[in-house]
Amino acid sequence: MTRRHLLAGLTAASATKAAPPLRAGAATANISPAIGTSLAGFMTDRKTADVHDELLVRCAAIESGSTRMLLCTIDSCMVPRSILDRARARIARENSVDPASILMSSTHTHSAPPAMHLFQSLPDAHYVAMLEQRIGDAARMAFRRLRPARIGAASGIEPTLVFNRRYFMKEGAIPPDPFGGKSDKVLMNPPLVGDVIVKPAGPVDTEHPVIAALGDDGRMIWVYGSYALHYAGFNPGDHASADIAGAEHGDADCVKGHWAASRLSCIERPPGCVSIRPRRTRDHVALADRRAARPARQSSAHLQACRADSP
């Protein structure tokens, strides 16, 4: 099942008067590493010296009659299919949900332990086992917390943070590749000085859609958003972090948040809403927060539309 099909199915179910009542639930599970664990995302391996903000698995469960669905995001650079398939099988078995109705993704942080051989970092077997366990734990808790809900969706445009990082360059401006070849047609992250850039190598995706589940009391249960922004990390290199995806700003109604790579941003855990608030220890962390606030403001406007349009 694709994200488009899943989200379309959810909103259709919410809009159909004859559909069974909707229920929604959410939970998080901590997957922060032990000190000394490898961190992937640089060209060389690093060891965790501190945890800047907690790494989490976030799960949002939905039920309509006998049909169940799950949205799951993981604070990891990438997670291999083998781990996801085992976690999916456990989730399906323990929660009576069709495996095809489970959507899982990673936030693509560059400050988390590797779940596979990644860059120059090797996975730690103990961490991988914990990660797989916590994915299943978060899903099980989310389904246990199902309660009556409404579903709403909206979408907007946020063009100020995304750009194509590959460019066509003028003749002679592209250096040889690591093997000495000179056949490259585009250059990634070229210098912005000098008149050597011709044009971007392709378009960018500026759309910022969100879908939200609200309880009968009007309080947010969960929010799922997608924004095609590559990781942006401003934490110290040896600190574990969800990177810019963790720089969330939430209020009591959870109408503010930042998402990357289909991140679940605001997850309610009674009596309130869970949102990551990284420690503001350095100026570049504040910069990450300011950048995260831009889609957060738009998300807030989207969620007002969700509130107004939900049946």
C-alpha cells in the first residue's frame, strides 16, 4: 500500500456517513542509543557521547469496523526491509491488522545508530534487536489506546526550505570523480561562489500535506505529515539526535510540529501530547528550531482546516 492510497482511504472513510465509527490511538517508544554506540550519517564512523534529543518510534493506529491500519515512523537514517518485515509480521499477529495496511518509514536522521551497514558504520546487534522490539511495542500500545475519533486532511505549500542540491555546471567546473573519471554531468552541493552554475538538475517538491486524528473531545490524538526536506543536523557530531525532524514546537493542542520523511510529529499520550523539545545549548540548535517552525506554522493552518472539515 502506498502513502497516497492509505491517506485517501482514511479520508474517504471519515467522509462516508455510512462507514463504521472511527477510532484512533497513538504511542511512542524510545530508541535512543547507549553511550559508545556508533552513529551513521557522516563519511566516517562516530561514537555516541551524548543524547541531544531522544530518538523515537511513533505509531498511529486507526480502526474502522473490522479494518485496522497503522502508520509508523522511526528516527533512523534507514531501516532495512528484513527488520521491517519481522516487525510487520509481529504487529499483524498481535493486533489483528492486515500487513498490507501497515505503513512504515524512517525520518532519515543522520545522527542515529545504523540499522544496517551504512556509510562507514556497522550495526550493533543489541541495538538492532532493541529497535525491532520497540517498533512492535509502540504499535501494540497504539492499538490499546484506540478511542473514538475523526479524521481530517489538508495540504499546503512551503517553498522556502527545499532546493535541488544537484546542478548542471559550466564546462570544466565539475572535478573528476573519486576514480578519476570526468563523465559526471551534474555536481552535488556545488560552491555558491563564481558564475559556474547553469541550472538545477530537476524540480523540487514543495507540498506539505498533513492528516490528523482528533478525539471526540476535540483534542489531537496524532498528526501525520510529509515534507520532502533532506536531513539538516545542527547538533554536535557525537550527539544522537532526530536532527531537524526533532526540532518540534508544540502547544497544548499539538497544532505545531515539524516533519521530515513522513514523520509522525505530535503523538498524544494521556494526559497531553508528546513533542520533542531539544535542549537549546548552541546557536545552531536555535537555527534548526527556527527552520522547523516554518512548516510548523503552516501545519497549524492545515490543522485548522482539518478541524473545520471533519464530520
